[in-house]
Amino acid sequence: MPRPAGGGRNAPATNPQVADATADGAQNTVPSFITSTGRCAKRGLSSSRTRTALPTRTRQRRRGGSVHDHRTQRRRPCSIGQPGFASQQANNNVIFRIPTPTFGTGLIETISEETLLNNQQSAFNNNQGITGTFNHNGNDGTISRSVGRPRNKSLELFAGEAYNVEQGVTNEIFTQERPLPGEDMGIIGGHSSTNGLPANCRGNATPEDHTNFNQTAIGTPSDLVQFAMFMRLLAPPTPSTTVPGGATSINNGRSLFISIGCAICHTATLTTGTSSFTSSLSNAPANLFSDLEIHHMGTTLADNVSQGGAGGDQFRTAPLWGAGQRIFFLHDGRTKDIQAAILAHNASGSEANGPSFTFFQNLSTSQRQDILNFLRSL
């Protein structure tokens, strides 16, 4: 399996969303929360077929956390305006997501339900008061494990949602064009609201991405199937044994990370089941440092968006592999400082109060640095 460039960085140092807003003749206004050195997501496609969303996931709570487009199409005959981000910001109604790195997701996808449940049981009687749970897929009831508050069961579902919501491309999983907020409200209070996406913006047959019949073996699968396979076969980054701080500091940091309780949620290794895709995914150690459970993270990180069975302060334990190459941390990329990210775990209602408190109050400066070196080595 190929490995990610740069060890798994999840964002470039210069945010391409600023230049993309006016690329290829586009006339988008750059929202105030998008800056050249700030958090960003994957680069958006420039499409003349439908609107194109720049996918730093900006969500407005009034739509239950749905993703709103940064870029929209303003080309005849279809012209779609951008959402009113400025007024929503003034109302404190905008929250953010940065995308999780997708390397190693084939291993995550192959971990069996039994392994996850057994790991949960083994951590149940911990002395930190940590009690995680799983978000479950609403279709077949099995454990979801993708990103954020994982509601997507499979990489194909994850890819299909992103292609439609973040890039504006309909596909075999999400087959309809996606209206802007307010365009799909139907009848409200006995009066007609709007009737979906304007007719002159629905010129393409759907789904736009689909299985290509009578093609070569490589050309037959749809884009989203190939996206999923690409992610599935990305190997996780290889941790360093010496950088930063040297082997002794890294090893001490790992031991401290476990002893103060961080590993209750950030499980170092889970073993995969048997994969029919490739033997490299079968019975393999996934050194992800996550239990893939959702946990209450308290008032500091809460954004009051519920997804599936996860409440507004619950988040999946973020895998830590590749942390050494990341620029932004936490679900919304609010900080570049790992120590600040650890501090954000300490809040009213957080299950991680114990480990976070111990880190700042009971460890020496050198011990804290050892833990930071360990995290940066991953």
C-alpha cells in the first residue's frame, strides 16, 4: 500500500481556498473565516455543471449541522448565490470541520465489530470515569467508524457524501442535486416555500458519476468506488523512533501517555479481521491510537450538532497516527498547538478531565515534553 506524502499532513501550509474562490473566472466572496494561513480542506473542483463547494465543512446549526457551500456557481443560465455567512457568524451560528486524514482507513474499515466491542469491554472498569459508546449506522445497525461523530459505515458512503455535498457531484449513493438551504423546505405554515434547486440549474442527467458500462475493467467503476479504493489502500504513516527528542524521551512519553489514562480512549493497536480486498488488510495491526468510540468531550469542544446517536458534545476518538505531520488539531482545526488541544479536553462534562488534569497538574515540565515528543513522533 502507498504511504501518504509528508507522513500524513492533513492540510497545506497555504490555504488554497483563497485563490480558488476566484479561479477560472469565479466570482465568490471569500468568507472572513477563510484565510491564507488558516485551516482548510481539500481543494474544491471547478465545475460548470453544478455548484462547487469548497469543503472546509461549515455548518449552520439551524439545519442540524448540514454542510453549506463556500463556492457556488454564477454562470448562465444557472446562478446560485453564496450563503449569508457574515450574518450567521454575527448570530454565532457557524461551526467548522476540517477533514480527517484518510490514510489507514482500509485498516479501520476492516476491524471487526467483535474486536471493537471487546476493546470497549476491556476498558470499561477504568479508574478515570471514561465510558465511551459507538455510533451506529441507521441502515443495518452496525458500528459506524468514519470521521467526527461517525455516521458513515463504509468508505464508499463516505466518498459518495463528500462528492455530492462538498463537490456538487451526484452519484449512485446520493443521486439528487443538493439544494441550498431554504430551497427544499416545501410547504411551511400552509404556504409554499421554494421548489428545490432552480430548474435552470438541473441541466444534467443524474447521477453525474456512475458505473461506466462497456468500458475496460479499470474504466468501469464509478469515481466514488475508485475514491473509496484509493483511501482503502493508503497505508498509515510510519512513526519515528528518534524524532523529536530522541528515543528515550519518546519511549518515556509513550509510557506516561498510557499511565495517566490517555490510552483508555486512544487505544494503541487494534487488529483487523480478514479482508477480501487484499491480504495486506487481513489480520494486520492498526496502530491508530483510537478506540473508534464516541465520548462526551464537554463544553469547550461541544458544537451542539447531533449526528446519528451522537449528541452535541460527543466526538469519535481521533486516531493519532500521523499527528507529527499535522498542522491543525481538534475537529475544527482551532489550534496548531498539541498542548492546547490537550487542554481543550479538560472541560465541564468531559470524560477526559482526568488524563488532561494529570497532564497539566501532576507532571513535570520534562514529562509533559516527553509526551509531546511521543505524539509528534507518530
